[in-house]
Amino acid sequence: MAKRVSLSGNEAVAFGMKQINPDVVAAFPITPSTEVPQYFSQFVANGEVDTEFVAVESEHSAMSACIGAAAAGGRVMTATASAGLALMWEMLYVGASMRLPMVLAVTNRALSGPINIHNDHSDTMGARDSGWIQLYGESAQEAYDNLIQAIRIGEHKDVQLPVMVCYDGFITSHAVENLEMLDDEEVKKFVGVKREAPFALIGQDPVSMGPLDLPNHYFEHKRLQAEAMKNAKKVILEIAAEYEKLTGRKYGFFEEYKMEDAEAAIVVINSTAGTAKFVVDNLRAQGKKVGLIKIRVFRPFPAEELAEALKNVKAVAVMDKADSFSAAGGPLFAEVRSAMYGRADGKIVTNYIYGLGGRDVTTTQIEKVYADLFNAIETGKYEVYNYLGVRE
Amino acid sequence: MNNRKMNITPNTTWKETTPGGVILDAGNAEDFKTGDWRAMRPVWHEDKCKHCLLCWVVCPDNSILVEDGKIKGFDYDHCKGCGVCTKQCKFGALDFVPEE
Amino acid sequence: MPNLKELSKKKVRFTGGHRMCAGCGAPMVVNWILKALDDDERAVISNATGCLEVSTCLYPYTSWKDSWVHTAFENAAATCSGTEAAFKALKKKDLLMESISS
């Protein structure tokens, strides 16, 4: 039976890893994800897991060792944040293109520079095209649930891709919340004891992995990789349905909050959704038709489904906790507006870059976003690109 | 040609290729002939050969065939004609001649 | 220490058909390193990016009869440390029935 516990996000993830009992964890500490390998290495030292822990000299080596372990056929997990993820960059692409399932817990933190240890999404948003599946969670509960499901999603025979499980640094990673954990046995049954690798360096016939791939074959391999990401959409929903049966907690590509008759909607990722839901409730109490969509799955991007969910709104504000410096909006905005094109045309779609480097986002600011949207609906006048909470 | 698990050709489609470019047939480079790289060819004179195996030691292309500790001949499908074997032979058992 | 005649009877773990330049010393070195293995052993070879790597494993051909992995230029050892860790873990969990040299 599931048990109620009070844990920080990092503790929930570390305990989830313990229940999964992976073969290899190779990790390097970085604020605010340090606690994950720290707690986990204690489980290893205490003999509470069978995992081999590789204490590496950098995040680049952490991801390299994870790739080597996954290539060997092992079930592999690690954790990082910010500059640590940036140092893994080269290997993120290699791991995904070698079609190796791994699970990487990322506590979202701003990228340098200037150096900043607090939360925004510039780290994982930068890695959005690395070929990894990306799951985002609002709370410790969602980080834990995503972690357990990530193992099954990545290892599915039609997917065979690595998965990032992202949650907000400090806000989610360090705040203690009440959540429900599965029993160890339930997790073991859900994820299985062993990863079924279709090919591996050990335990099967010998293989060569990571060849030189010239113009006459490289494109076909990339196309096959792209298909795996398409397949992941179906698999993510199947695993979510199975997880719901086990836990009663429902997951999809995104959460729709009071969207049924919403005229003005916000699209947001991770913990800010909690703040924004509070605002939605208040505005609803005043009779305003507002709603919210919280993205859970950013890669693969649920473009069609999102356009369907937004087809009846009049105006949408897409909230980006990362700037892409494209001079044409943040990464989530670009995806959402592109998803709506030809499917949900004629809407007002605006972008708010907010919360960079851990700047608090307040209910007042979110109220202003909804007020801007209603003003845009009434007057037809609005700014597409906005910065929220920066001193003007 | 050996029996192989995969049959990848220049016309293989993305649906038929192997994920991540994994190669399932360990050692299948044997199927790729490098013999046509040769401008010069080593010629073995069995009568002068002492079977010291030093030519086999230095061959970069596994092209000197040895059975039961004795030279049996050359694999001209893979020999690139580098001539390293002929250089080290102290018994005049290996000539190095232009390809016809 | 076995003599050359004995070594010549060991199984061939690295094949011709690779694209190293004619006369290159690297394939000889590879051959001789692999002679250190007993015939009943299996190896995993971790290869850094370079001539040897691109010329001996050029899709869809590989010269390596043992398992071989290449990930990037600077991290062959780190990659191999993960493979070794996976081997230990799978062995410990009784999920693997073989010995290996890396």
C-alpha cells in the first residue's frame, strides 16, 4: 500500500531511485541537485541498493559513464543541474543517438553567466533538441511519479531513448511537501528487475556501438531516432494509464486547469503553475473565465493535443522561465504558437519571460498577465513579447 | 561472404537500418575488401621461408595466413600492399613487385 | 610467456577490411594487445575518437570481434568505467553469466 510521507523534491527523487534500484549511478554534485547523489550514495554505502555508484570527476564523465553502462545493458540513472547539464551537453546527444535509455533527474537552475544558483529553465530548455524525452513536474509528488514512469517510457521497445525528469531547483528540490510514495514492491513490479536491452556490449553477442557514420547512412539513423520520439507519445500515455491504475494519479502530456470555458489562458511549466492556479481560482471567484495549461511533456512536444486544448480560448499567454535570446520569444512560446498555427488560428498569443535566475513570481504579476489578456481581447491592442517582473 | 545478422546496403531505408548505428555482426569488416588499394604486391617464396612469423607479426591487415605455426599464404583480398612484411624478411622469402 | 608460434594459434579478434592507411602501426598494436586475452575471454573495447576509431568501425562494418564502443574524443576511460560498473552490478544481481576483460 502507498504511504504518505513528507519529503523534499530531492529526497523524493533519491527515494524513488532507491526503489528502482538501478544497476549504475554515475554522478557529480552540483547545487541544487547535490542531495540526490548524496542521499543515493548513502543507500549504496549502507547496502540498501545493489547499484554500482561511480564517483566521477565531472558531469561530462558522469554522462559518459552512464552511456558506457547503458551500452553494457544496465539500467542507469543520474542527476544534475545547470552548468552540470551544460557540461554533459556533448554526451547528451551521443546517448540519445546511440538509443540508450537512461534517466536523468534535473533540478532546474539558471545557467551561468553571471553565475546564479536559483531556479529557471535555461538549462533543460537549452537541451531541448538533444534527443532526450523531457518530463516536467510541478511538485515533489510529480517529480517522484515522473521518475518512476520515466524508466518504463525510455526502456519501451518502441522508444529506447533517455529521459530527463525536470523539477524546479530549491522551490521543488528543497521544499518539503506531503506526497504519496509507492511501496518498494509495487515499484519493483512496475519497473521490473532488469532492463531488456535489444543489444548490449555484455551478456549478448558482441556488438560495435558508436561507429563512424558517413553521409550514406547517418541520415537514416537520425530519421529512425526521430521516429522513436514520435512513438514516445503513445508510450507516455500508455505508461501513464498503467500508473494511474496503480496510484489513482492521472498524468498526460499536460494538465488542463479550469480550461472548459476559459477565454484567457496561461501556458506554464513546473512550480509556477501552483502560483498561477491560485490566481485562476481567485479570478474564477470573480466570474472571470480564466484557465491554465501546465506542460508535463515538452519532448516529444504534444503540438496537436495542445492546439486542441486551446481551440476555444480567445487569448493565450505563454510563460517562459528561460529566454532563448532569439529576439522572437522564449522556447515554450515558439513551440506553442507554432503548434496553434493552422489548428487554432485567430487567437491572441503572447509571451512573458519571467523568473530568470530565481526571481520570485507573485500572484500580482500573474493577475497582470490575465488582465493584459482581457485587455487585448477587448481592445485588440497588445505586446507580443513581454518581460514579467523585471525592473523597467 | 559469411552469414550475417544485418544486411545494410547503400539502399537500406531508415526503417530497415539499425538503431543508433549499432553493428550486430562483430568482425564483419572481413566482408570489405581492401585488396584493390594495392600498387605493389608481396610475393612469398615458400622455399626460402623459415616460418619465423615476423611478417605475420607486423602485418596491419591480418593478411598473412598462418596455420599450425606455419605461413600458408597471403590474403590478397585485404592486403593493401604496404610492404612492411617484405622489409622485415631476413631470408629473401618475400619479394615486393608492382601490381600488373 | 608464449612464443610466436603459440600466439599465432590464438583466436583472431581484429579483422582485415579496416580502412587504416597501408602500413599503419596502430592495427598491429591492437592485434598484439588483444593477444593478451585468453581464447575463452570476452573483452569490451572503449575507443576514443581518432584514426583507429573511424577507420575500424565505419558503418556498417566493424573490424572488432569483441564488443566495442565509441562515444567521444576525450572520454574513452570514463565510458569504460560505466561499462565496468554495469558489469559488476549485473554480475552481483545474478543477471549475467559470463566473465569479461575490459
